[in-house]
Amino acid sequence: EYGGSVIGLVLLALMSDYTIKAMIRTKVHLKHTGSYPELVRDSLPGRWGSVVGKLIYAAIVVTVLGVCTVYLVFCGKLIDNFLHSVFSLSEPLIVSPIIAMGAFLTVVSWLPSLRKIAFLSLIGDVALAIAMLATIIYGAHFYTIQPLSDYAQFNLSTYLDFYGPVVFLFGIHMLVVPLHNEMAKPALFEKTLDG
């Protein structure tokens, strides 16, 4: 259904890999220890660096706000669906779970360090593994895998539906610089990236 998933995925993965490596090589060459917008600011000559660095900073703020908003609504809907299935509710509660999630995430954002609650990420990893396993079992039980030639490799009418989420998944450049800054062995970054 989402044509372009093979061709587009490979091309975007290669572009992302190349641009991340180029950015980190620039960072290492400049001996830069700041953030992604600061790296851009210091990499470009003169006033352009300042202007583009500020634009990138604004884009990061907008992106993070968008991701947080979508995540908040997603979690609220998930909780709403869970409550309906467990308690057989007839009316949607979508606003209440979103407000509850917002309150919880606000309190978490005020913590000076997330180290004390880092163990929660393990719970998320286990839940994700269980969900993936359930999806595979469900798919194997109810669907038959067809040869690759039976699936559309490119469909222009649905390409943008595919392109947006993939660009979002590969558009992690804003996170790469802080990760590189915090690595115990930054020299292993490219090997880890291609890992």
C-alpha cells in the first residue's frame, strides 16, 4: 500500500548515514563540543552561521513541541482505549487521559536528573518486545506472506504518506551531536552508527 517503502527506505537510510557522518567529522575537525545549532553556527562563515544556527534552533524547538504533542495525544488515546476495553465504558474519556498524561510528564520534566527513573525505560523495552512478538504471531496466524514481487515497490500516490514518517525516523541529526559529546569513546561513533 505504501509504495516506495523499499527504494525510499534504502535511499533515505544512505542519505541519513552519510550526512550524520559528515556532520560528526566536521564536529571532530572543529574540535566542537557544543550543540547541533552551535555546530552549524560555527561551521558556516560569517553572518550565515548565526542566521542558519538560529533557524535550526527554532526548527528543533518546533519539532520537539510537535513530537511531544503527538506523543501526549497518542498516550491519551492509548489510555482511553485501555480503559474502554477493561471497564467497558460507553463514552470516550480522551480529554481526561491527555490531561493526566500531561500532568505526569510535566512532573517528570521537573526532575533534575532522570537517572533515578531510568529503570522505566527497561519496562518500555520489554513492553515493546512483547508488542512486536504479538504482532508477528498475529500476522503469522492471520496473514500469508507473499513473494516480494507481489508487493508494490513504488506507488507515487502513496509515496508522501510513506516519506514523512521515514524522514522523521531518520531525521535524528539534532540528537547525534549530544550523543557524540557524551560517548565514552567518541572514536567508535561511526562504527556504532553502522553497527
